[in-house]
Amino acid sequence: MAKKEKIRVLCLEDDANTLSLIRGALESESPGFVIAEANDRASFEKALDLEKFDLALVDLDVSGMEDVLEAVSTVKKRLPSLPVIVVSGRKSVEIAVKALKSGADDYVIKSAASMARLPKTIMQTLAHPPKERTRLEIESNLLTVVDNSPDGILVVGMEGDILFANKAAGTMLGKSPNELAGQTFGHLITEGQIREIELPHRKDGPGIAGMRSARGTWNGEKCFVVTLRDITGQKESEKRRAEAEELLRMESERARAIADSANDAIIIMGPDGKITFWNPAAQRILGYKPEEAVGRDLHQLIAPELYHSSYKKRMPLFKKTGKGNAVGRTLELEAMHKDGREIPIELSLSSFKTSDGWHAVGFIKDISDRRKATEALQKSEERYRLLVENAHEAIMVLQDGKVKFANWGTNLLGYSQKDVQARPFIEFVHEQDRDLISKRHIQRLKGEEIPARYQFRAVAGNGETRWLEVTAVRIEWEEKPAVIIFLTDITERRRAEQELRESRERYRILLETIQDIILLHDIEGRIKYVNQAGLDFAGFGREEAIGRMVTDFIPPEKLKELETRKKDCKAGNRETRFYETEFRNREGKRIQVEVNTTPILKDGKIEDILVIARDMTWRRQAERKLRENERFMTTIFESIQDGISILNSDLTIRHTNGVMKKWYADNLPLEGKHCYSCYHNADRPCDPCPSLRCMQTGKQEREIVPGLAGSEVEWIELFSYPMKDPATGEVTGVVEFVRDITGLRRADAQRERLMAAIEQAGECVVITDEKANIQYVNPAFERITGYSRKEVTGRNPRILKSGEHDDAFYKDLWATILSGKTWTGRFVNRRKDGSLYNEAATISPVMDSSGKITNYVAVKRDITEHLQLEDQLRQAQKMESVGRLAGGVAHDYNNMLSVIIGTAEMALQDIDPQDPLHADLEEILKAARRSADITKQLLAFARKQTAAPRVLDLNKTIDGFFKMLKRLIGEDIDLVWLPAKELWPVKIDPSQVDQILVNLCVNAKDAISGAGKITIETGTRRFDSEYCEANPEARPGDFVMFAVTDNGCGIDKETAKNIFEPFFTTKEMGKGTGLGLSTVYGIVKQNNGFINLYSEPGQGTTFRIYLPRHMEKTGPARQWASEEIPSGHGETILFVEDEKSILKLGRSILQRLGYNVITAATPDEAIEAARANAGKIDLLMTDVILPEMNGRELAARLEKISPGMKTVFMSGYTADAIAHHGVLDPGINFIQKPFTVKSVAKGVRMALEKK
């Protein structure tokens, strides 16, 4: 068997999902398909030019296509014989017709079902004969449908002549179709509009026909297609509905007046979706009169497409929940005006529920001015298809019980045309009506007489049951017997009729059960209706009352108003009137009534008058009682001595009593003004406002607020009580009770100030009763003694006795206070923790009006710290004096030591080492150096030691000093060095590090008896704020630590408290100065660090020193060999010193080193020398402390004479001229006195070589 060739298909589609559906449908089909894909115009045209295809599938909405039909025309221009099937998401019949006219062979809607049938559709398109023959068959079938339609259908030319009429049109107009053809029908047509009119042209009598027209073509010429429907029965139904609505209108007249005056359309729809209210604005915007709109679906009326596509699907949800996609939203859409125009509107929908279900309220705004429509009317569809598709109902052709043809009207059942095609019609019929439909169908085929029109139930696509009215006619379809049926959905009509019956019954029950008297009489006063309340009052039966005159119920003296109303009605006055009168019954009993009369119109004229009368007897009695109660309450209201204000919900004053008027007399009248304006001279409510809070919470509120500024009422206590509506519970206002508490407030303020002063006082306050039992203590007492208020209340103050005072002390105290005098003195008392403290106390008796002692008050101040500070101050003053003495002595002493050391060094250089004097000179030099070390300690203690800090690596500094420490400690003690890795740099004078290590290691050595161990270690540490809170001397940040630890005897806690005090020592007399640790403490503080001490007696001691991390890197400094003394190169040095011995020594040393030296004993001599040698001086070497000016000032003067001159300062101690807090200023070159030949040589050379 020959292998079937595959069918080549070109698919133009840019949607991936649709491509996937097409591909899946075709690739699995036999004989099989080869699919080429294009997703835009360019790729589509290229494929048509380069490849050969059997068929093209095209979408109408593809990128690059300017017109929806351009894809079809592109194929037909290039390959006229290539079959084309349109696959589109557009469900418009007009677009489908245009596509077929443009050359498409078929039109397929995008859906899963259509895609599944696509292979079959392609095969039918390729196998069937030319489509022209198919179209002739369709036109023939459509003509059969049109001719048998129950609606009249006319084709009218543009000149008004009738070109075609079907059988139904002839029946309605009383003529045969041939008689109508050629007649003029132009007076029924308005150019381009759709209308509904009455046509009294039936031969069998007057009748009503609804007409609908649409544009079309007939034999290539433009025309109107007019459909006519007999709506006589519908008009009768509307008439009955109007009667019921008239009763409803009487109850809603007032609400209607508001709606009638609205600018926007207001439309109310019942639970069935039908319009129940249509205001004048709706008529103005949409063109329909209320009687034309009421009872119809809004969406079907103004947006039929929306009605069919989504409205009906959403109705079940709305009926159940009152919700929907459009409810609660504002939409913009095109609405259909009565005259056929599409107008842009803004539609807002909301819902509300009554006993009969959910209702919808629509607000429509005409937004034509916002968006002016410029869209042209669409062209009509094909000639015969237009006739069918514009029919009012669903049209089906049934053959052998199956649907052979269906128009778009199947949508009314929720089915598409394809859904019903070829299916048994009985499937769509409700199971309870299937026997009826089957029976009628068989009878019709047999030719038996059956009703031409009847009703049955059908099942819609969503499962909902719908009532349909069917008209069936026997026809021939494709040369076989068939039946054409016309289906009209009458579900809403049947529902409306049922609701009309229910509505009538509801209104009847309402009228008969209402307690007001309701009667209806004609314009002459003859009663046509009276409700049960009226009959009960009058004492008549209903038959007796009907036909009587209304004047039978009104006393003669009250007829004047009735006659006036009658005259007004006859004159055409349609206003509703309200007045009071009296009614009487058949026994003559009278009641006071409030009457409401409303005219009832018919054909624009007043026909009847509706009277509603309410018995006012009980109200009049209540009013009298109310007036009596008001007088009684007013008397009470005005008698209350507190101020009272009654406020509305907006805080405006409704009423006040006399007290408020007296207090705020300057702001009268108070009523009608805001309370905050009258009472507080403010432009907004108080914050907080108890009345606002009261209205929010619905509960009583209280607040104390300032009174009116300048008024004698300074403070008021305000109570706010809510006033509530008894029916709803809603807060409608506030009652304010205002009490003047100015005096009380002042007393409270004074008391609070006194208590605050006592509570916040730094002194202890103790109050006892007359027996000295404690009644009150303040927080200071708790803080100082450690006892809580609860612990001491009721106890005697003797719990604080320390035993430091004898009995005579306390006897004197009691004798003083018992005599009514105040005792003043000092105590030594004991805290709860056992520690002692000192108090200065004043104890006074408190006496009542009779002079009897009722209480004692003690005010006591803890002076322990004060006494300690006094001791410290005395010690500090003593140390300051010692420091000044030490600094002064050191200064002069250093000058003398400089001469001794310098002279001895130069003498040693000149004497042969074998000379006996050489050894003596060395001893002199050693003694001078030891004296210099003592001087240095004195300066360190006096904070006069000069520091030249630089960035250091502590590991390297300690490592370089370690050998010297080992020699200092001795061989009996193991000295361990534990340097940390990657140590951060610090900034400190290296000599100060040496000084710290020497002092700590010597102290550690002295704490060890015999052999022992001292450990030196370094490390890094980062402190946070939490650590610093627990350690007050510390501060947050990064620190470098070095520690000295020994395993000696340790330090107890009492000793540790004083360990850093100057001259404090634990060593034997003559073995310690007490300056070592105080010197360490001073150096560490000078460098912004801190010390932690850890020690246990018998376990050893650790001193940890923390210096702040420095962020700069350590830099190398020039070093000379330890024995190298750098020489000069003939530079000129100006040497200034007021001490003659130092001046002489300096000259000798500098000259020996190879420098030219100029000396000066005073600043003036130095200036003169500089001027005499202007530009020749390379370096100034000057003492810091000079007469007339200091060394730094001198250097500044000389730099102006000799620019570029370097300077070296000398001093025995730090001066503020070159340092701050003992730290040299940046860039200062300094030589410490007493100096040596080597220190002078290095200092001068470094200064000269510094850039």
C-alpha cells in the first residue's frame, strides 16, 4: 500500500500556548502533518516565497500586521489557490464574515475543543468542493430560517421602499409579502437609529408591534433590516406592573425626590437583575424613559455584549452573596443609548440586601466630555446571515431530533453554536418537560394540530433552569423534512409576573397591618379604599366604608382644610401636603391626627388622593408630660453648683447651666459655639479631649484641664458622659460636668512639690511618731543605709547604732528634742551591710495646735565621702607642695649635675686611663648619674618629666631592654618574656616604657623571698561599653596590653586600695620611697591608658597595663652605635643659657665636637648675636626657661633673622612652652638635663640632619 504523504502546514501564530495546542493536535494525527511556524509578518512572507505548503493557518492579531485581515490577503496575493483557515480568539461574527469574504476557507475560534477538532477541519477544507457552492447552500438555509421566523422581517431600501418581507411581517401588517414589496415604509425609519414604536396597522384590530432596525446590504445595495414583534401581551403585563409600582411609588416618593434631582443616573435592580428604579438623569443620559427601562436588565439594555458574555454567568454569585466582579468598582464602558448611539459612561455598582434578596444600585455618569467617541458604526454582516443573527431569539433547525443549524441566540442558554451542533435537542430540555417536547414533535411531524406557541423548561450550560417560549414550523432542510424552532427566553418575564403577584400581596399585607389610617378617595372625596386601621377606628365594615364621603370622618369645624386641598387638586396642584386635624368615628369619638395627602396621577391629571393619618393623641399627652419634666429638670439643672455643658457630636455647645455662664461671662452667648473656643480660647479641641474620647469609646471619661486663661478658675475637673440614641445606641453628644478644683489643685501642687523635694533630696529624711517608731523614710535613706522603706517602717532608728557613741551622747539628744528644741550634730552609724558611715543630722519635734509632740523629723546627710575628700584635699595640697619643691629642686639640681657630668666626661677624655685620677673621675661620674636618676624620679612624681612619644612596637622595645632587666633582677629569679604575635603599635616615649618595667620588676623582685619567677607578656584587647560600665577607668576601643606577673607574697584588698598613692609603701623604713607605683600610674595616665591589678595574698600579683592602639605604623629612627659619638662639620651653633656654668660647659662640649659656637646669657644677647651673624647660624640651642622670654619665643624671633635655622631646646623639666601635659609638641627637638657629651652630640646631629 502506498505511503500517504504528509500535509505541509504553514502556521502564523505569535502565542506560545496556542502554538503548543496546534502542534499537539496535528503531530499526533494520521496521515500526519509537517508544521512550519512564523511569528511575525516578515517570517511569514519569507516562508510563503521559499517553501511549498498545502494549507495556511493564520492568526488575525500578529506583530507587524497593520490590519486584522492582512494575513489572509497576504496569502491570497502570493498564492491564490492556497487554502487558508483563520484561527483567532476574536468571537465577532462580523470579523468572521470579513475573513471569509477576504478569501478564508474557514474560521476557527481559539479553544481547547476547537484545537482538538483542527485536524478534521483541515482535512474537510482540503477535501470539500469549492466554498462558493457551500455558501449558496448556507444562503438557501438562512432564507428558509428567515421566511419561517415568528418575527416580522423587512428589508427596506435607503429610499424607504420595501424590498423584501417574510410571512410573519405580512401577518402583522395585514398584507401578504408580495403586497408589501414595493410599498413605502420610510416614515417608520430614522436614519441610522434603532427604535421601538407602536404599529396600529393590523387588519384584525389595533395591536402593538415592537420594531428594531439595523443596516445591511441587499443585492449589493445598502438597506435597513427591520424586525417586528407583536408585544401586545407584553404591554398588558407592563400595565399590571405599573399599577403595582404606583403603590410602591406612594411609599418611596420622598426618596424619589432626592434621586430625581441627582445629576448622575441612579438605577436600582432587584434580586433578579431587573431594573426597579430609573431616575430622570438616567433618562437624560441613556434616552430610555422609566417605563421603558423598568423591568429590563441594565446590562442587556445598555451593554448587550457584556450581558451575554459575563453578566448572566455572574448573576448566580450575586444572588447568593451580593458580590461580583463589578460590584464595589468603578468601570468605564460604552453604553448603548436608546437611539443606538454608543456613549462613554462611568458605572459604579454597589449592593444591599432586603428580605427578598440582594439588590444592586448603579450610578452612571455621562463622560462624553471626557472621552468623545469617534468610532464609526461597524458594517453589517452578510445579507441573510444578518437577518438571522439580528433575530430576538435563538433559532434552530431540527432534523431527526438533532440540531442541524443554530444561530448565535444559543447564547441565551449558555451554549455556543458548536456546542449544540449535531446534538439531540432533547438533551437541552428539562427532564420534567421532555415528554411534552417529544409528544409535540411527533404530533407536528404527523401533521396533527398542536399549539403554534407554548412554553417549556430548558437546562442552560451552567445548570440553571430557564423558561423558554417555542414557536415551531415544519420545513424542508437539505431536501429532508425538518422543523425550525424559534426560542425566546421568558424566564425573567415569568419571574417578574410572580414577583408582581408577591409584591401585590406584600403591599396588601403592609397596608392592612400598618397602624396608621390609610384611605384613598377621588377628587370629590368619595372613598375608594380604606385599610383595616381606618375601619377599626371608624367602626364600619369594608363594604360600608367604600363609597362614603371622606367628610363623614371629619368634624364640620375641621372641613376647611379639606375643602382647600380639594380646590388645589382641581386646580392641578400636585404637591404633598402635611397638616393636623381631627377624625371622628361613627360614635362621635374624636382623635387628633397628623395627615399626609398625596395626589395620584393618571394620564397627567389628578385622579385620586392618598391620605395617611396618624393618631397624635398619645403624642400630645407625651408632649405635655415632657414639658413638665423639662421644667423640673431645668430647675435641677440650674441648681447644681458644678458647671454643666451639653455638647453636640461636633463639640458645639447645645446648652449650659448658670454656673458655666457665670464662669465664662466674657464669652456669652455660649450656645452654638465650640466648647474649646469658649472655654479655652483655642481653635481646635484640647489634647487630650475627654469629650472626644468619650464619644469614641462610649464610656465615661475624666480629665483635669486648665481653665480659661486670666479667669479665677485656673483648673477644672471635667467628667464627660455619653448621650446615646436609644434606638441605635449611637453616641449623639456629650454631657460635661465641670468642677472648679483650683484651690484643691494649688494645695495638691504644694504638697507634691514638698513630697518631690523630700523624695529627690540627697539628704536622708526620717519621720517617726511620738514614740520614735519610723513612719516614713525617703529614697536617700534607702540608698545610704541599705535598708528598704518596708524594712524600717514601724522600727526604731536605733537599728543604725554603731556603738561609737556613749549613753551620754544619746541622753543629750533626747533631752534636747523632748524639750521642743532642735538637735544638731554628727553620728557615726552602721549600714545594713555592717559598714560605718558619718552623718550630719538635724532632728526636730513636730507639735500639734495644742503644743503636743506628734512626730519627729530627722534630716541627715552622709558626710563620709566629704570627710574623705577633706583628707584627700589635704594630702593633695601636701603633694602639690612637695611636687613644686621637687620640680624646683630638680631644675637647679639638673643644672649642677650637667656641669658635673659634662666636666667629668671631658676630663676622662683628656686623662690617661692608667692615671690614678681616671678612676676617681669615673666614681664622680657614676655618683652624678645616680643623682640624675633620682632627679628623674622626682620629675616623674611631680609630673614634670618630659615625654617624647613615638609610634612603637612594644615587643621590640621590651626585647631591647630585656637583657638590662635580667641584670637588674639578678640570677635567683627566673625572668620570662612572652611576646604576642602581630601586636598593634602604640605611641609612647620609649624611656617611659623602660621606667614602667624597671619599677614593676623591682617591686616584683622585692615581693619574692628566695627563688621565684617574674613573667612579662604582651597582648591585644578590645573593650566594649558593657566592660567599661563595670570598669570606670576603662574606655571602649582597642588596647595593647603588657603585663608583669610574679609569684610572690601578693597584696591584700586594703593595701590594694592605696597602692598607687604617692609615698605609700609596704617596705621597711629606709627601703622604699613610695614613688615607684605612683610614677607608673602617672606615666600610664599621661598616655591615656589604665592599669588593672590582680592579686591574692600568698598567690602573687599581676599588673596589666593597657595603652590605646595607635593606627600609624612604626617608623625607623636613625640609630648610632651605643659607643659612637657623632661629630660636627663646622656648623655654627648659637648656645643660649642663663646659668654661666652650663653656658661654659656647653661651649666646651660643642667646640670639642667640631662646631663653631656663639654663646649668649640672655635673650637680648642672643638676638644681637643673631643679627651680627645673620644667615650664618645653622642651629639654636637654648634653655627653655630664660629671663624676659622663654626659649620658644626666642626661637620664633631668631627664625625671622635666620630663616631655615634649626632649634634644640634644653630643660631640666617639662615646660608648657614646648609640651602639653608632659608630652613634647610635634616637631620639637629636646635634650634632657643633666646632659652628657653623648646626648648633646646625638641631639644636635639629629636636629641638623632632620629635614
